[in-house]
Amino acid sequence: MGITLGKQISAGSMVDVYESGEYAVKVFKPDCPKTIVFYEALMNSKVEETPLNVPKISEVCRLDDGRWAIASQFIKGKTLLEIMEEEPENRDDYLDDMVEIQLDIHENTLSGVTKLKDSLRAQIESLDVIDHIKKYELLTRLDSAPKHIKLCHGNFGPENIIVTDNDEVYILDWVGASIGNASADIAKTYLKLSFRSTELAEKYINLFCQKTGTSKKYVQEWLPIMAASTLAGGLYTKEEREVLLTWLDVVDYS
């Protein structure tokens, strides 16, 4: 299909998103490697094989100006983040909904998808803001963690959940998806929420532990590993970087 970009929906450091009729078109920055574009398309396509509601990809193409783009089903609605900001009095209920959605994700598994432990190891090894001792501590903790095969989103947050007018829920942004430990995925969401509010993040992790019977200590033990992973990704503000650095110490929680 020929793509004509319409109204810009969002802008980011790596991609901009536009409306194009019945499609949402994610346009990558000119310096973005082609491998990232096709990897994101692959991961989204893999998740489309599950029962989860995911905007389906229609095309991967190159625009006339040379930029790569992914066209997918345009889902009309609001992000859960927008809804939470509009209805602060219902924030706790929406947090509960978020946990349920993430648990639905974890009910799935996929073949041919990156193993979370493998990607975390590579990210920690590449990190240059920590010394060799701290890196060894993080890798030791990672190696000792149980191996699971649950589908993990990798960047789950209210901004990646679309709620339609019919209350259908769609989950976006699957480029960081992998197979691994659900508590690691929850720890990553905790860190994302903590950038906004520590209280919000604590409520979220407590809800997950209550619903699943998981020890809070067990989830917390993933926090240094996921903080290192997030730092390795490089997509954070100066303030967020300071928060992540405080989580890097490997400690024993009680």
C-alpha cells in the first residue's frame, strides 16, 4: 500500500507515530538501523500469535525520504496513562487493571523469541557505568535466578496500553519482549512507575505479590538487574538515570 502520513500521534527519540487512514505508522529516525525495524516487526508478529490484543502489522516499508516505517492497525482510544491522569480518584483501580493485564501477558509463551536471561546478561556486560565487581555481583544474581518461560513485555507501563471506547484493551510496544521470569518483568514496570511516583510503584508491586502469592523480596531482588538493563538501553532522562543508579546495589531484602 502507498503510505500518506497524516496527523502526528506521538514523537520520540527513536520513532514518530502518525495516523494514515486505518493505520498507525511508526516512522523511524533516519539513523535507525534497518535491523531494529525488522526486529520490532518480527517481535510484534510473534505476539500476534497469542490470544492477546495487539495491533496487527500490515506492512514494513521505506518512505520516499528514505526513512523506514511500520504500518499497523490503528486502534482508536486513550492510553491508560491518559485515563489515569484524567481520573486520579480511580488511579488504584486502574493500577489493579494494569496488574491483571500484565498477568494475562505472563500466561503466554512463545517459541523463537529471545530469552530474557540472555538479553539481560548481554546488557549488563555492555554497561560501562559500573565497575567489574558490581558487574560480577549482578551477573551472579542473574545466573542464580530461576529459569522461567513466560512471555515478558519488557517495557510494560500505562503508556503502552490502549483502551478503546468499547473498553477493549490493546497492548503496544513489543520490541523488548522475551521469554523469562515474570517477576523480572514486574520489576521493570516498578522502575518505570517509580520515575513518576514511588508510592505508585510500591502499590503496583504489592498488588502483583498479593494476586500471585509471590514474595515481595523475590521481585525486589530483580530490581538491580533490571536497573542495569534499563541503563544499558540508554533511553532515560538525567533524573531517571539518578534513580536507576540508586537501584544498582545488590542487597539482600528482608
